[in-house]
Amino acid sequence: METIVFNTTRKTVIVYEGVPQASIISYQFNNISTVKPKEEGYYELIKKEVKGDNIMETSRPVARFPIANTVMFIEE
């Protein structure tokens, strides 16, 4: 089991093996604007980036985690 903690204020996601209080950090992501639950059965982490002289903002997926094996907490 994995646990995702999505902080909507800091735009960070920390992924733990197991529960946060008793496990280690597997992954850590910054600038995550959205965590989308997809119909295909996974959470998709979307990262926003500014490209070229702050002219163009783009969004792209950076990771996917299976919903069936993942608990997600959303905090401010």
C-alpha cells in the first residue's frame, strides 16, 4: 500500500510506502497543480511548468499510482 499526501497550498506531493507515520518516503514532487483520479484506475500527478522567459505555462503528467493500492490525503 502507498499513501499520497497532496498539499494544495505548497503544491507538493509526498508518496509514502505504507502510512506516513510509520514508513519511509518513496517519492517527493514539487509544483504539482492537480492530482487527477482517472477512470482507468490510477491517480495522475500533473505538474505545471513555465517554459522560456516565463512566457508559456505547460502542464504534464509526472507520475501515476494505482487507486486500488493507494490512499490519498489532501491538506492545505
